[in-house]
Amino acid sequence: MDDKLIDLRAVGKRYGALQAVDGVDLAVGRGRMVGLIGHNGAGKSTLFKMMLGLLEPTSGDVRICGVRTNDGAFRDVRRRIGYLPESFAAYDNLTGMELLHLFADLKKAARSACGNVLERVGLSAAADRRVGGYSKGMRQRLGFAQLLLGAPELVFLDEPTNGLDPDGIHDFYRILHQLREEGATIVITSHILAEIQERVDELVILSGGRIAAQGTLAQLRAGAAMPAEIRLVVRAGGTGRVIAALRGHELRVERDCIRVPCAPRQKIRMLQLISTLCDSIDDLAIHEPSLEDLFFGMGGRHARAA
């Protein structure tokens, strides 16, 4: 089995005059969790649909588990894929167990696995209740349950924590990490950037149908060269001494807090200087650029509003 479960080469999708996806190259290996982010209209959903075989690319080559999505053999590959769309549609007149039986039949998975899957997502007590009586969060858990049927090798999730409470989000990522440890490859989109930045192995930022940046959070920070911020909590009467010692550096003074922007390569030197001011400082914290900072710094705010 090819360890490169996702292999996109110069993939493009055009709708008339609109180039929704433009020359995307992407390779994802087995057991990786990748976060795919971008503003509305960046091409995420179109890319998802092409990888699922629901749309044919206008140009380029899409291979999933080593098989082209327009090949007849891709029908069998689909049974090894789990997918949770942003809005999970369900038959309200069926019970949770009946709906899972339906999905198990479609995937050619054993119905006997449905009980364990419902327990895994915390819906055992609601297995015999009609889906029409489920809350939004319960529906999302049910959608996650159908994804788990058949032990998928490849998992696609589009805004999967929509409607989940904090406990549900925690359980969701715990199960996702279990799947990854079992060898599954996971691609996840989310507009809640703080939620995924520390939970994925790699990030892919789409903008205008193209990959604007790709790598680990540390690699994206290094590539963007955005400054960190050292926040100093100053003791009463110590503000003047700290400002004098840091003269020549950009400072933002807010009551008992002084914020010091610091280029990545200057952090150690700045901390050495600050260490000479221990009798004037109660505490300090280093704020590294978040994924949201990086996204907006790359023009995400402007692109999203366009």
C-alpha cells in the first residue's frame, strides 16, 4: 500500500470564468493529521469534493490511496474513506441505531459494529431515540459515528466541531488522535484556528485557490518572521527603570504591563537583558504568533472580506 494516501499534482478546478482551485500540489502520508484553512471562497470545499471523487478536476491529477478519483477502482477506495460534511443530514424518522445500520450497509461494514461506535461517541443512551429529537451536538456526534464505521484509512472533516460543547470537542479530538495512532490519515477544516493549531501535524493555508503556505506551526512562524511579544508585569515604582533599560526598543506601556515586540532571533538576547531587571519585574510571558496572527498577517482578513 502506498504510504502517500493523498497525492495532488497541479490540480485545478474552473467554473466558467472562476478559477476555484489553481495548480494545487499536495502530498499527505499515512498517519498524518493536516489542517486545511482559508477564508470563505478560498477553495477548501472544492478541493475536498475533488479528493472525495465528487467533482472531477478541470486540470491536474488527483490520486487517493494510489488510485485516480476518475478511475473505476476508486469505488472500492471510497469505502475506506470517512467523511463528515459541515452540515450532516439525517433521516429524522429513524433512530440513531437505524441510521447507523443504513450507513453500515452502504459501506459494507458490519452492523454489529454500530453499538460500539455509538458508545465511542457518547450516544449509547440515545441509540433507540429518533434522530428528530436529537440536539445539534448529538447530530454532530452521530455524523462522527457514521464516519468511524469500517475503520477508515482516510478521514475528511469539514468544520466538524460545529455545535459541540467543550466536552464534545475534547472527546472528538481524543478519538481523532486515536485514529491517527492507528494509522489513519486525517484532513480537517475549521474556522476556529485556535482550536486546531496545536492539534494537527501540518497546516495548509489556501488563498484564492492556491496554497499560500504549508508546514508545521513552527515552520509557518519562521517563514512569516513575525515578532513574538514579551509581556512584562512590572512592580510598583519599577516602570521607569524598565523603560530606561529597554531604551531603543519598541515598547507599549499599559499600567503595570510593558509589551516588548521581539524578532525571533532576538529573543534570547532580549531575555538576557530583562534578566538584569528582576528586582523591577514580577512576571513575564512570551506570546508567540498564533495561527490566527499568521493567517491575518498573510492577508487572510483582506481576502476573506473580498
